[in-house]
Amino acid sequence: MSDHQPLAIDLQTDPDVVILAHPECSPDVTAAADFSGSTNAMIRYVEKTQAPRYLLLTECSMGDNVAAANPDKEMLRLCSVRCPHMNQITLEMTRDALKYMQFVTEVPEAIRVRAYSAVERMLRIG
């Protein structure tokens, strides 16, 4: 965490800062942000824009990914703000859930079909 810059921003005096929010942020935060999208969408957005500074409102390691993909751009990160759901599921928990078939998730067919299509597209893209 020591490599993160302290937050030094005042939107009144520094209106050129672009605010990027992860979609898992609260609805009022995503509505107020300049852009809301996944980590990869944020990376693409930053690559295509030329703002002087970006404020990343996302989980710490996801913000690190956006900054690492854009080392030539200034990133401000609120690393002390963490999504309460991130990092709660461990690899061992996932293994055990699959090994012991512990959980059942029922997905409506219409959603399953759309989700399957999205996964197929991601696999094709690589």
C-alpha cells in the first residue's frame, strides 16, 4: 500500500480528474463517476483518453492493474475503500465446494443462455 499516492484532489479546483468506478460500487457512486466498468473496461478507457489524472474507485488490486497497464498516466487510488465482497472466497473454499458439491445455484434458463453466450465470446476472443 505504500506505493499508492495519497489522495490529493479537490474536484472544485481540479475538474479535469476523470473518475472511474467499478460497477460493484454503490449506485450513487457509479452514477456520479465519469465512467463505470470492469477492470478491463477501465484499462481500455484510460488507454483511449488523455486526461491528466484519473481517480480509481475500485478494489486495491484491481486499481493496481489499471495503473500497471497505464504507467504513463497519473492514477489516484482510494485503496482504503474495499469492496466488502472481494477476497472473501479462497481457492480452498472453491475447491471444497466443487469437490463436495456443497452448493446449488439455480439460474433461470434465459439468463443461463445469455451467460453461456458471453463466456463463449470471451473464450473466442482469447
